[in-house]
Amino acid sequence: MKLFHLSDLHLGKSLHEFSLLEDQEHILKVVLGIADAEQPRAVLIAGDVFDRTVAPTEALRLFDDFLDGLARRGAEVFVISGNHDSADRLAFGARLMDGSGVHISRAYDGKIEPFILSDEHGEAAFYLLPFLKPVQARKFHPDAEIEDWTDAVRAVIANMDIDGNRRNILLCHQFVTGAATCESEELSVGGADNVDADAFAPFDYVALGHLHGKQHIGRETLRYCGTPLKYSFSESGHVKSLTVVELGGKGDVAVREIPLAAKRDMREIRGKYMEITAREYYRGQNTDDYLRVTLTDEDDQPDAVSKLRVIYPKLMRLDYDNKRSRAAGLVEGVADAGSQAPIQLFETLFEEQNGRPLSDVQRDFMNGLIAEVWEGGQ
């Protein structure tokens, strides 16, 4: 049984005031083209279908076209909501769409019944777990001891009545402990939303969403497929791909990747103004790519953004790396801050102000305080 694993489409997303809808439409057509060649039995979409809870009309139409294209190709489609989606809005009309082979998770209500597909190896059960917070799990499982996000997921899985003799597949949109992150993701303070990998032990394959870089956690079958497009310059140089999963008999799972060709790349260039505006420099490049330009001139160039956009119309960000910016910490400091957890930022501030690092007692206290503040907002 062949499956496609997608996640984090973020349809309707804009980045640095540029709408990415045209790029998203292109990449979904690429996926449909691959579906023509590969003929998947099912397509798994593991959350963050849209970039915000109230999606723009154009994004809704684009997703509708994509679902229609998959259904016309005979693929069963399984969709869960992510933290960027509204579970109720995403699931509007879900019961009617079930008959067309498009299955969308509803907001968690205490019970998850699997969808069953069969092939020559027997039954495969697909469980759809939308993005879940501990407060939601406590509401429906008051007798369970739920102190954190791992406990919440364990309680929900414990109530799934899983048949260990058949192949079991889970769609899930959470942050699994040990996963690598990038700049375009929204993560909680102090890692308070981590879920331990062993919570997913009952499943033969776990189709994860939430993190934007493709990766597996521990075993090959506990996997983030990553976004189909780059959504931050921290992914410059990465290759985006479609994850293809092939289920044999129980315990027999093979995973491979098919590269995805975007309409425009997202990349970085650096150099002096006169260097990167010379025809010899940009000849042969796709100057319509989304760019972050870092100028190394010691003096600022007047109206540099407007001038550079004559050559590079999709310039998203302009930075300087010179003596002045390095002295102010504008190049490395800002990037580092965006990738650090709150406890790391606090440790740095504490050490700079006090000339000594946090003690173990102080660090434990701050971690507890950060987790308490985060949990209070759930």
C-alpha cells in the first residue's frame, strides 16, 4: 500500500509582504503530477493546511482544487488540523466528504475511530489525531494523570483501542522531543510542548506535522515530511521533497523521498553592492527567486532595496555585515536569538548582567516558571 505524506502546507502564507499563493499552487500541481505517476492509495496531510485559522478565500479555493484533484485520481485523503488551523472550520462538511474518500479530523472529542483500508496484506487502520493541548485531553479524560503534553498524547492513544495485529498509522501534529527546528516554526517557550517519542510506540508509521524540516526521530517510521516549500532563509540550500511510504505486511515499512521543484527558490547571496549588481554576477541565476541579500560594504547604499529590486524583484530582506553591524550584534545576534529557547536567552542575559552562569537551582526554577506560564495559556 503506497502512501504520500504531506504536512504544513500553510496555504495563504505571506512572507516579508510577498504572497506565496502562486508558489503554493505550483507545488500542489507538482504533487498531483507525481500522483499520476506513483498512483498512491492514500495521501496523508498532517496539519497546518492553512497559515491562519481564518484562511483567505484564495487559499480555500486552492485546497478545494487540490482535494478534488486527489479524489479524481482515486486516492483516499486523510487530513488533520494543526496549530495554525481551526479544527472546526477545517472539518466543515467532513461527514459529507467521507463518501468521496476525503476524511478530515474533527476537533478532538474524546474518541478517535480509525479509517480502514485493505490490500493483499490485510487491513491498515488510519488514526487522525488533530493538534492537541493538555487542557483538551484533561476535559475528556479526567481520570488520567495529565501533567504535560506527553501525558496528554499518551492518554488519547490509550483510548484508541488499537489492534496490534494489523498495520496502524497515525497522523499527528505535535513537537516530538529531539527533533530539529528552523526559523519558520512557532514553538512553545522552554520546550514545554514536547512529546516523548515512545508515546507513539503502538504505530507502524507516524505521519508527523508541525516542524518544517524533513527528519525522523529515532526510528525511520516516526517522521516529519517537512514543508513542500521553504518558508524561511534558515532552509536556504535544503532540498524539499515528497515523502512516499510503502506498507508491506505488518512491520514492513519502506520510506523514500521524491524531490519537489519549486517555482522559485528561497536563497541567500552576499557581497559588495557593485559585485552583486554586476551582470557577470547574476547572469545565469534565477533572479526571480526569493532572496535575502547581505551587503558587505562598509557604507550603507542609498535606497538599496529599491535599486536591488530592479534586478532581484523578489528581494525579501536586506542586511549588512560590516564593522558597524558586527559591533552592534545585528547580524549574528538577531539570528541567534530567533533560534534559542527562552531559557537559553535568559541564561545569556543573566550571565552578561551578573558575570556568572545560572546555578542548577536557578535554572530549574526558571524552567518551572516558563512551563507554568506556557501551560497557563493552553
